[in-house]
Amino acid sequence: MIDSASTPLARGRVAWLRRRGRRGPTDGAPDNGGPRLMTAIHLWWLPALIGFALGRAAVFGVLVPFGSAFCVALAAQGRARRAAAAAMGALIGGWTIPSSLWASVPGTPWTAPLPLVGMIVALAALKRRRGAGLAAAAGAWVAGALRLGIVALVGGDLLAAGVTAAAELAAAIALLPAAGLFGARPAPLRHGQIVSLLALTGFSLIGLEGIGWQGFALASFLARALVLLASLVGGPGFGAAAGAGLGIATFLTEVPLAAFTRPVWAAAVLPAAGLLAGLGALGGKPGAAAGLLVGHLLLTPLAGTGLEIGTAIFECLVAAGCLALVPNAALRRWAERLPGTPERERLHREGEREARARAEEQLQRVAAVFAELSQTFTPQDGAGQEQEKATDRYVARVIDAVCRGCSQYRLCWERHGYETFRDLLDAAAAAGREGQLSMHVLPSGLRQRCIKPPQLAKAVARVVDAMRVEAYWRTRLEASRELVPRQLAGIASIIAGVADQMERIALPAAAAAEEQSWAPRYDVDVSVLQTTPDPDSVSGDCFRRVDLGPGKVAFLLSDGMGTGPRAAAESEAAVAMLQRFLEAGFDLEFAVNTINSVLLLRSSDETYATLDACLVDLTDGTVQMLKVGAAPSFVRRGQEVEVVRAANLPVGILTRVDTEVVTRRLEAGDIVVMVTDGALAACRARGDREEALRRTVERVDPPDAQRVVDLLSARLRSRANPAEDDITVVAFQLAERGRRPQRQAEPRLHWRPSRRQARRTVADAESPAAKESAGRSASQ
Amino acid sequence: MHLEARRMGDSLIVRLKGELDLHSAEAFRAFVREQLAASDRIRNLILDLRAVPFIDSSGVGAILGRYKEIREGRAGRLIALGPRVPVRRVLAMSGLLRVMDIAETQQEALAMAKEGKRVP
């Protein structure tokens, strides 16, 4: 049914043609000789056959719209040669309409060439850069208008001709997706294409009505074979759909409306048989054949005569026999092109896996390139040589300044050369240690030999000082040169880490579906308190709630060093990076380590940010907590309050972050309180601040996240001295899903916004982008 | 905050008096930078915290900056001298004790510096 270029036979032929250095089957002109003939055959035989069937397909023995519709659709899709072949087939088909129908089909046989006309018009429209739909409509419209004209000229039912013209237009549009498959590379089918193909098959079967031998009808046999095929490759759904489509087609064939018995039976039995065949297909070809037969037997009461039943059963058996000859590999290949089939899923998974492996390999290559670059830029270790050179430079400069031209030069540097050299090094050490040098602290040997000790002491001090400055700047320069390889090595390590995680982050579709099948058991209720010491500044803390698909939510809190916009930028950058990593499916530890590597690559700006992350699984109440330089958190389970702390440095300081993920299983009513160190500092007048906060969390009865925040808010307001650092308190509480009002859509903000932030908020709210960003930063 | 610096060998001893917080962190940072820039022979930094009652996150950040400078620029060592219990707790909580040592006396601090063991 699809372009035969996709069949193994055709591929073999193409390969044969290519081996001989000639072009394969395309719509373009073939080269020459024998292959040209073969290519031409390959191009036209299937469209011609279909065109023939469609050209003689008469709905209710009156309407013949499909021949021209198919040719027009092929032409509109740019398949000119195939359209021409189909038009020839339709022409022949139009002339071979059974003579009994000539009277009822208006304009026969004069309307037979109309497919050719429609095709030419569609091609012309396409050449004028019209779209496929418009070209098809133009072709069908012209063919329909001509049909009306011909019928008006030769005499006939003008109403029927008008209905045919309208059906021509509709069918041309409906057949466009199927026409696009001719000559196209094999690819997974979309639903529209499947429906269109089904319509094309049904219309073709109408045209085959009347062709048979000894009571064996070709159309009836093909309908059963196709239903069986659809059941085998697509399962019960496809089987039933194919049965329904082909059953309706069978229903449309017969002329005498009073004798609807056989078409009605066929229309009813084919969907049921397709469904049962699809169910039976689980047992392979024998099962599908058995399902088809059972479907027919179950609906025998609707059938006409025993002969019809016997014929139908015979056709089923022949169809099953034919299908038995089709190799399973071919069936699998067809199944891979249908949506929703296990074969398609498997192919999809394999494709994903291959793409992932390729991406991983590519990333590893990129990482290797960066590692190589890092090696290239790494300065060679020449510390010893550099020291030697520095000593030589020092001595040379002292000689130039004092000894050159001195009458004692030969005594000092020839007779006592080694001693002088050693004494000068000692003098340099003394100058370096003391910062200055007088002639009295020169080594005694030098004092005895040198006739200009004051000048020598001054020269040594000056040269040492100059070289110290030079060394300082050299060190700075080398440090900046070392920054490049270090950054390249860091990038290499980040990319390699991402490549390693590729396999893990992309769960197979089945596993992901399985994960999602667990419905969340809990809701989470969040309350947030944020204050800034300076009402005119922004908070340096950043809190964000991130929903990570069904049943998972993350609470991310960062404290930028200091206060104000710079701290805010730091904390927001850290939280944003962590959010992106978590949303991409990376685990917490990897995400934090990568952020650390990224921050290490920056310049030596003294800006750091802590990270405090809580990952909550709402299906079972598991909470994963990870802290990097962050203040302790408080976990209240029942009446007990546990302090979770981690003594590690903020991100961006060391090459490796010492992280530890703490996991706790919470129940409904349990609360987790995350704070920044501003909240701890605010309690400092009360002794052990951590213990004070722990007791506050413990005192709230009954446990309620909002009350925890209210209590802390009241405590901070009551303090005599205002807070000096940004304060953020986040309390979230698990609740049985649906047991209490869900409040997590918007975290409650007990925020005393600064005047600048308030002004900004008003301005933002009036901007068009405000609505877009509001959802992302609702928790800010 | 009151700041004093004294150089002993290849160690710089900085004595702090007062709270190291948001208000004083910048002054501390600038002071130590200036002292370190005066000589490239300084390898170790000893922070005398005996007279510091409180450190906040800005103070921790300032110390971290000095740690980076000492580690990366001079391959030296950072030592805290006699921090009080609350300050020690902040240093521990912020992870600083993973990269800096604590000495109770100046002699002990200088001895540690002389060992020349490089911090991680």
C-alpha cells in the first residue's frame, strides 16, 4: 500500500541499480536503458493499480469521485509521475465500469479523462507555489466543474454530478496525507496518515467490487486480509478501526437499497472480527486467524444465506493462509511505523538510548578536548631554573652597580669569586629579612675585601627590593596564567560529569511511567518569612520552591554573602543553577558539585553563597536535605525536634565540596524549618541561638508551619535592636492529600518588603513580562 | 573594629578587636590585603581572634577570601588564634575549620606555621 520503495524487494533493486552506477527510483527522470524501464515500472504500477480501482469505484452505483480525487492529491503532493500513472489507471477504470452502471453514473464514459485534467490543474497550481491543499482544491474544483459541464452536455443527473463534484473535493483533501506517503522515506505514521490510508484502502475496495471468480469476491477477500493484517500489526484497536472503515466501504458498494443484507452483515462483522482478531493476535498468527473466524461465526444471525456465510468463512481462511506467508519480520517493521504499538515503543526507546549514548560519547570527546587544552596551557614546572636565573640576575645587577670598573674586581671575583658570590647571597637574605641593609651587617669577608661597602650595601638593598617587586608581579602574572588551564580543566570535569549522568537522568519511558503511577500521598503547606535590615535594599537571601514533576517538590534556599544587590545576585544565581539541574533530572549531590565547579571557574571575586536544599517526595514523605555552608535546619517529627546541620564551606571555595545528603521519612503533620544565618544571629542575645530556635519550633502546639513562622516573626519584631543581616525562615509541613485545605499553590509571605522592592514590584506588575515571570518567582 | 598587624618570619599575625560582621568585614578585608601586598614573603596568616566576640556570615566570607588568597597565591596556611566558644562554633558551622587550624597561643600558632603544612 505504501510506496514500494520501502519494501525489501525494492531496496534490493535500488541497490542493484546503484551498483551499476545508475539512479534509483525517484520521480526524476531515470538515466537510460533497462534500469529506466524498471524504474518506470516501479514508479507507476502501484499508483496505476490504485487509480484503476478508484476510477471504477461507484458509491451506491452513482457517484465516482475517487479516481480524480486520488490523482489530484498525488499531483498536489508533487508526485507528478505517480499521478500520471494513477490517472492512466483511473482512465481505464472509468471505462471499465460495469455496463449495468453506465445509466446510473452521470456522464459515463465521457467523464473518465477527468482525473487527467484534475492532475494537470493541480500540478499547475503547485508550480505557481500554491500549497498542497490549495492545489488539490483547484484540481478537484476544475474536475468537478468540467464534470457538471459534460453531464449538462451529454445529459444525465445533474444533481448526482454536483454531489460527485463535492465528494471529489472532499476526497482529494482526505487523500492528501496518504498521497504524501508515495515516494517518501519510510517513517513512523501519524494518525492523520493512517486514517487517510484507511480511506484510500476502503475506496479502492469499492472499485474492486464485482471482480471475482466462482462466487469468490476479490474485494471481500482483501477486506478480510487487511483487517487481519491490521489486527496483527496494531492489535485490537487497529483491527476494529480497519474493520469499521472497510466495512463501511463494503456498505457503500451495493446499488439496490432493498437488498442490504450482505453489506450490512459485512459492515457489522468486520469491526467485531477485527477486534477479536486483534485480541487473538496476542497468540500470534493462529490466534488472530481464530479471532477473525470467531467474529464471523458470532454474527451469523445477521448474515443472509448459508452460502454467504460459507463464502465469508472461506475468504477468512484464504486470508489467514496468505497472512501466514508474510514473514514476521515484515509485520514487525510495519508495526514499528504505527503509533502506540509495542514495537514502536521499543524502537522509540532504542532510538532514545542510541541518541543518549551518542550524546554521552560526544560530551566525553568535548571533555577530552578541554582536558587536552588545559594540559597545553599548564605552565611547565621551572621553579628551580627560575630561582637560578633570579640569583644570576641579582649578582649581575650588583656587579654592574658596584664592582664593574672597581680596582679590586679581580681580587673579589677572580681570586675569591666563590666567597664573594656566597657573601652576596647572605647579604641579599639579610636585606630581605630586615627590609634594609647597612654596611655593618654585610658578611665579614665582604667587608674585608670590598673597598666600597656603603655603596655595596645600598646596591644590594636596592636590587633586592626591585627584585622583590618583580617577583611579586611575576607571581601575579603566573597566577593569572594558571587560571586559564584551571578553568579549562574545570570545564572538562563539568562536561565529563554531565556525560556520566546522561544515562541516569533519562529514565526509560516504562520506568518513568511506573514512577508516575504512584499517586502523591501528601500535600505540602509552606510559610515563608523574609526581612531585610535596610528597607531600601533587596534581600541577599533567595528562596524558591520548585515542582519537579508529579509527587516531587524541592525547596531551595541560598544566603549570599553580606547583604544588598550583590548578595542577592549571588544567591539567586546559585538557586537558579540548582533549580535547572534538578529540573533536568540530576541528583542533588551532582548538581551541587557542578555548581561548585562552575563558581570556582569565576574570577577571584569574594562572593560566596550557601546552599540549603530540601527535596520532598510527596508519595512517601521522604525528605532529602543537603547543606553547603548553610545554617542548620529543624525537623519536627511528632513532638521531637531534630537539628540537621552540616559543617562545610559554601560553594566556590574548594575544588571538591564535602556534601552529605541527610534523608528523613516524614509523616503528615511533620514540619521542616529552614533558616538563613540571619535568623540565628537575630537570637544571639538569648545565648545558644540554635537551641533557642529549636525550642521555638518545639513549642508550637499543635504543629503548624504558619504558626512557627508567626512565632518567629513576633520574636524578631520584639527585639530591641533591628536585624543586621537578611533573614529568611521557610517552614513547610506535610499534610495528607485532600485532608486539609491545600495552601501550597502560593507560599505565604510574611515579608517586609523594602521600599525599593515595593516600587519595583509595582513597576513590574505593570509590565507585560510581569505575568510571565510571576509564576516562576511566586515564592520570591 | 580595631586591627593590628605584625610580621614574624613568613607569617603575618593580624589581631582583631571587636565584632567581625557586615560593618567591619570590608575594613578587615582591605587591611589584610594591604598587609599581604606589602610583602610577597608572607606565606601564613594568623588571625588573632581572642578579642572577637562575634562573627557573622560577612565575617566568614571575609576570612574565606583571605584563605583563598593565602592558599592560591602563597601556598600558605591560615590559623585562628584563640577564638572564643561562640566564634569557634560559627567557624565550625560554616566549615571554616576544615581549612583553617586553631591554636590557643601565639607560640603554638607560629609553630604550626613553621611546620609549613599546606592546607587543603
